[in-house]
Amino acid sequence: MKFKYIWFFIAVLCSAASFGQTTIKGTVKDKANVPIPGVNVIVKGTSNSTATDFDGKYSISVPNANTQIEFSFIGFTTKVVAAGDKTTLDITLDESSQVLDEIVVVGYASVKKSDVTSSISSVKGKELQTMTVGNVTESLQGKVAGVQITGQGGPGAQPRVLIRGISTINLGTDPLYVVDGIPMGTSINFLSNNEIESMEVLKDASASAIYGSRASNGVILITTKKGKTGKTRFTFDLSSGMQMMENPYDMANAEGYANIMNTAYNNSGYSDYLPNASQYRGKTTDWWGAGIRKSTPVTNASLGASGGSDKHTYAVSLNYYNSESMYEIGGWERITMRINNDFKFSDKFSAGITLNPRYESWGGPGNWADFVKIDPITPIYKPADQLTGLENEYSIYARSPSYVWNPVAAVKRYDDYSDQYNLNTNGYLQYAPIKGLVIRTQASVEVGDRVRSRFRPDFIIDAAHEKEEINKVERWNTTNVDWTWQTTATYSRTLAEKHNASLMIGSTMEEYNRNEVWGYGEGVPNNSDSMREVSAATKNRDSEGNSFSSSIMSYISRLSYNYDSKYYFTGTFRRDGSSKFMANNKWANFPSASASWRISNEGFMENTKEVISDLRLRAGWGKVGNQGLPDSVYQSNIGQGYYVIGGEMVDTSYPSTMANKDIKWETVEDINFGIDFALWKNKFSGSLEYYQKKTNDMLFKKQFPTYSGFPGYSTIWTNVGAMQSSGIDLLLSYKDKKGDFSYGVDLTFTTVNVEMVSLSAEGERLYGAGNRTLTAKGEEPGYFYGYVADGLFQNQTELNSHTDEHGTKLQPYAKAGDIRFKDLNGDGKLDDKDRTKIGSPWADYNVGLNLNFAYKQFDLVANFYSSIGNDIVNQNISDLYNGASLTNKVSGLDQMAWHGEGTSNYVPRLSKDDNNENFTKFSSFYVEDGSFVRMKNIQLGYTFQNKFGLDKLRLSISGQNLWTWTNYSGVDPEVAGGDPDKDDRVKGSGFGGWNYPVQPTILMGLNVAF
């Protein structure tokens, strides 16, 4: 009987509890009466929460009339209201004090945008997700003033990113990427743009000095998406389409090629190279069609879930990206997962952990140019009467008379692929013992393993030239274990309601470990897939292994102060110790200071609020460093080689690199002045900045002089001199809304001027790119250095007049139609002293234009990017216009080239011998204007709101790189050039050739939320 009463009592309690709950519904709108989707609606003091749908509607249960309900959304002022006794509660949110209340991530902290005193640009993740790219920095192109991004093309290729130009001439130029507070190096290929909440670009030293020795090329901070309080929200994003690849040149057919080559031979006094050219009519070999796909698929997909309570929030995402190569094989595939959990144990303790496993695979032939260059007469396969039946599958292809190997055969033989496995774990613990004090410790560990496998099968296409008589197998394995640990304590306090101060102190430790193993062998019994292992090799087995380690220890601090939100000051100090330097110079200090005056908050500006929403002046100074050296420069190393003695090859050893105990940090010191403004209630805003930075003690790998007694190829790292750059960054933005129509226009404009101030010795000259570039005092680094091509000799009179003072011809082997080279110093001969500056790879201006429009459920974005004033060396000219080579030529070259007085003043006559060195002398003949304007992206979308049982369904169609305007005749004007493996990234910039082009792409998109 008592049991009954207990159950009855419980039932009454439940009824009472149910009766006490009230459901409140309503709509959240802005002042323009437009519904706001995604507003967080939280019953304060509980885990009960929801979010408004795409019509701004919500529904939530509250326990009683005294309950407080909080409404919050980015860009609007948070509002807290009492539930009362109403069942319908409509809310109007006020726009926050413009974007000044937005949170901007800075080094080891976050601040309101209005409190930023340094040069920092912020881009929200939503702006980056309109493009489908493998590397998210490509989406930044044209969106940030002061940042120059050059796309590299090709699956998995990493764009070159320059923040305010270059700061060094012999080390890497890429910025440091910091993801969720953890330095991740200079590559961001591993991160999907769907995972990103925001990106902040630290452009001046006053912003980046807190990262000290890693920050000389600038810093990009990336914040990934975190969970938000509310019900679990699922998202699915898919973008899929096709990349188009067309032959960049109109190449000669078989008959046209025969005519061109016959002309070249005849002009040099030889008989026809291919007699009776008409016999090749209709017999052109379509190499391009045989080996290059006209379109290749690209896919970017992401599945995410996020949500949580006031005690625990979470976000999980699974991301997939795949870009196939232009061949039938190869490409780049990436799978990443990010699992983020944040816990709030109490008002004092919180913690979080992020797991980021990822997998990448890539590979593919790099010889697409051979499909253009190979002659159109050679067939793909050997004629049947040349086959014996004993050939393996790789030996049935035809051999071209040119130096170009059969590209179809090369693709068939290709087997060189890499797989990368990584797991990054990032966790933090935060403690706030008293009001205003926050202690945070954060640690990250990354474990990675990369396996590269290469197999070169045996084949014989031509017994003398195109062959591999014995097959070869190689395997590389590289593992890395890297960790970082950083601890900071931050104390913030406000006094007398006007004095706001914050002090942060901390320390960081980083260690990077890498192990490499290489195995090699020859004579695998056969070429089958199952036998392509080093252990299957029967001859010449070999192996090598090595390990590398480096570490950094740092102490950091920052003081921030503002008075009455008018006068701001920020000072930082970092002291770095690096294992890459010896005891004499192991430690270096990197201070910075910046200040701003928010004029718009002054009393005398009160009557201008209707026009001037915000006006600030900023100034900053700071020092950052560069320690991007190899791990073992403090060691003297022995190289391995060989020498022929008495007709026999003898293994040798020699001093390859020498230690320099006095080598010290490369440092960059810069100043920055800026003005920020917003007018007419923030409709029109922008910033204008002037910067100047100077790099001292540049790190450079130099060769030993021959008189030192060391071999001429021995090198030593040393500090060589100084360089200085300056320029302006301009950002203008206009945004407005008229009823259902809204629009925005952003313009970015950047200039960079770089000059070498000094080198290690007066008059020293540093050459690069095979002595085709020069770096000298008073000039920009790596400018093109060669002869001046002064048009073509049109007749015998011009040939006879190009002489020294004694009547001796300066170019004795020249004929009418050859290039005339200038004798610049007037000494009556053409030699190295007549080489001069013939162009520069560095742009005068970079411009970005970003447009966005929205009408009801429709939205349209368009992004344009331009580089103006840079030159490019078009190295393809040597293949496509040179009659001395047997490669294919552009269609109609026999008519384009000089073939009589007045017929051309640019393309020299066709010649088999090229006795005048028209093509072998590096001259301005190769240099072209590299300026271009490119439509990076255009996307049209339509959003269904609360349809089909979904919160959101958006469909879109977009085109990337669809249109490019340029006078450059090469493959693609987006040319970075330079070989980082040869320390030539800067001194070899601007050399265009058969670079993998940035491809036009058409995509369909789908975005779902529920």
C-alpha cells in the first residue's frame, strides 16, 4: 500500500514540474525588421538552449516567469530579457558597435578589433569557403592588402605567400602558420578551408614579434571551428566539378613542322631536314590528345556536427579533398578529421582537447610539357615491322629524333607516389584563480610518417638514348615527432572605469625531430606490381639513414593599456634560444611597441558621429628574426664523390660544408604607420598604411673562395648584409542594404619596393638561376641580368654598321634576321661587361577586387586579382621558336620569324646552327611583361530556408580562374619560380616555363544544415 503512495507522490511531482514549464516562441529580427537566423537562445543558468531558424523563429521551454533568456549573435549586441508570463516574445537585436566589437586573434590572446594597435587583417572562414581549393591560402588571394599570393597549379601544390614582399634572399619566404595557438611551420596543405573559423594575418613586426624567431616572413593565425552551446547541428558541404586543361599553344601539325624545320636547315645552308613536306599532310600525331585529359575532376566535401551545453561544447568534422592530375594517373587526395572538445568545469577551471588525424597521398608525372614539345611526325608506337615480339610492355613505343622522350611511354612507366600519415593532438588547461587573472597551459604533439616509393622499370625504346637497361626500386621513409608546450599568465584590470590594462607573461618550448631512411636496389626479377620492393632487388643494394633535431626555447611577455578607449599602447618582448646557433649567438631578443589614438572617441568629435563612425591613427615598431637554417649548420660535413685516377673511378670524400661558430640571427626591424576609418554608420570603411622594414645580417650559403684551399663547391653559412623594403597597403570597403538587396565592394591595393642596402663586401655581386639573375647593392634582389636585345638586323647595311671604332663587327657571325645585342659599355666587344638589368620579377602593385551581392535567397560573389609591373622570363621561347632544336614549334613560325626585311623585329630568323646565339645568349629577348588580371572566382547561389525538413539548403554554381587578361605569351602568368632545394627561391624568381598552370574550373556546390 505504501508503494502506491510513493508512486502517486512521484507522479504529482512530475505533473507539477511539467505544469511549471512554459514554452515561449518568437522571432528575432534586426532593426530593419529582417529575421536573423542562427541566433543563440539560452535559458541562463541551465543547459537549455536553441537557435533561431532561417526565418528567425525559435521555441524554448522556461521553468518560470523570472527566468532570464539570453539572445546572442555575432555582429549584434547580446540581449537578456525576463521570460515573464508571455508565451510569445519577439526580440529586436541592435547591431553591435560595428566590427569594432569583433574578436580578433593576436599572438597568445584575443582582443576586440577596436583595441588592436598593430597591422592585422582578419578574414572570416565564410569568405574563404566560396572557393574550392586544396590550400586555403589560395582563397586569400586579393582579400588582404599587403599579401601577395602566387598560385602554383597542380594537385597538392602550395602557393607562394609573401607578406609585404620578401625579407631574405637565401631562406624560405613563406610565413609561419599558427593553428589554434600552435606553430605548424610554413605549410598549410593539411587543413581544409571548411574547418576554418577565421584567419588573421600579422603583417608588421609589432604584431608578429611575439613569435620572435619564426616571424620574419609574417605570421598567419588560423582559428578552427569550435562547438557552440545549443542543440547538435549537422552540416554537409560538397563542391564538385571539373578542371579544364587545354594546350596553351597552337602547335604546328606534321606538314607545318616539316616546313619550319626545312626552312631552318635551308637558312643554314643545309638540304631539307624532311624532304617533300606535303607527304606528312594529314599524318599529325596527336600527342596531346593521347596523354592529356581535357578535364579532370576535383571534389571537396565536409561533414560536421557541433553543439553542447554551457559545460561542454564539441565540434567534429570529416573532410575530403581530391584533385586528379591531367593524366590518367596521379593526383592529390587528402582526408582530415578534427575532433574538438571544450569543457567548463567551473567558473575557474576549463580545458579542451583537439585531435586532428589526417592522410594525404600524391604523385603524378611532371612531363606534361613533353606532350607539347615532341615533334608531331613521330608515331606513339613503333611500327609493327620494328617489333620482335620480345619487347616488354614499356619498350613498344617510338623514339623521337628530338631530345624529348616519348611522353606517353613515360606516363605508362611512371611509379612514384607518396603517402603521409599524421596525428596532431592539442590540449589546454585554463585556470582563473581570481578575477582578472587567467593561467593557461597548452601542449601539442604531432607524429607523422611519410613513405615515398619509386620504381623505374627496365625498357629499351632506343638502344643509344631512350632506355633503362636494369630496373630500379627506391623507398624513402621519413618520420617526425614534434612537440610544443606553452604556458602563459594574463592579468587584466580596469581602474576608475577608464584605465584598462593587461599584462601577459609566459614561456614556450618547441622541439622538432625527424628520422630518414632510404633503401635502393636494382635488378628486380620482373616489373610486376607485387615485385616492386627493395627486398626483391638482386643487385647493387644500398641504404642510408639520418636523423635531425632542432629546438627553440622562448620567454614572452606583453603589456596592453588603453585609457578611456581613446589612447592605446601595446608592448611585447620575446627572448628566443635556438639549437641552430652556437653558444656565441644562441639567444636573441625581439621587442615591439605600438600605439593608437582613437580620435573618433574624443569629445570634439561628438558632432561628427553621423558621418565619422570611427577614426584611428596607429604606429608600430618591432624586431623579428629568422632561423630557417638546416638543422646542422653548426657542423662541418664531409661529402661523398668520385674522381677518375688512372682510368679508374675512385670514391672520394671532401669537405662539403664548414661550420661557422660566429653565425648569428637574421633580424628584421620594421616601422608601420596607419589610419583606420569608418564613415556613414560604417557603410564605408578602410585603412591606409605605410611600412618600412630592414633585414640585417642576412643568412646566406656562400661558396668558399678557391684560395682558401677548400674545393670550390664547399659552402659555409654566413651573414651577408642588409636589405630594405617599403610600401603602402590600402583597403577600401563599402557595404549597404536596400530592402531585400544588399551588396559589398572591397578593394585591396599593395605596393612593395625592395632594395639591397649592403652585402658582406663592397662591390659584391650574388648570382642566381644559372648566373641569369643578380643581387647587388642599390638594386632589388634577383633581378634579371643579361644582354639587351635591340631588335633584329634587317639588312646588310645594319650588319655593317654594328662595329667598333675600327670597323670590326661586334657580331661577326650575325646575318640579317638575327638579334642585335647592345654594346653597352662601348668597348667594341660583346662580353660579360655588357650584361645589365633587363627586368624584375617583383610586381609594382597588387590589386584585389571582391564583390558580393544578395537579393532575397540569391547571393553572388566575384573575386578578381591583379599583379602589375612584374616581368617574367619565358623560357619556353627556346623550345617553341628555336630552329636549332628538333622540338615542335608554334604553328606558322616560318611566317612569324624574320624571312625578309621588315617581316619581323622580334622573332629571329630560323636557323639550324644559331651561330649568332640568338637563343643561347640570355637576353631581354626572353623577358616579357608579366602583368595580369584574373577572375579568381565567381559564384551564384540560392538558399532554401526551412524546406525539405532542413534548416538550410543552398545550391550554387561557380567558376574559378575562368578569365585572365595578360600580354605574357607563356603558359600561365602566375609564376613564382625559384628552387627552394637549391636555396634559389628568391634569386630564381620570375622564371616561367612549363609550369603546371592554374586551371579554369567549373563547380557545383551543395550546403546543408539540419
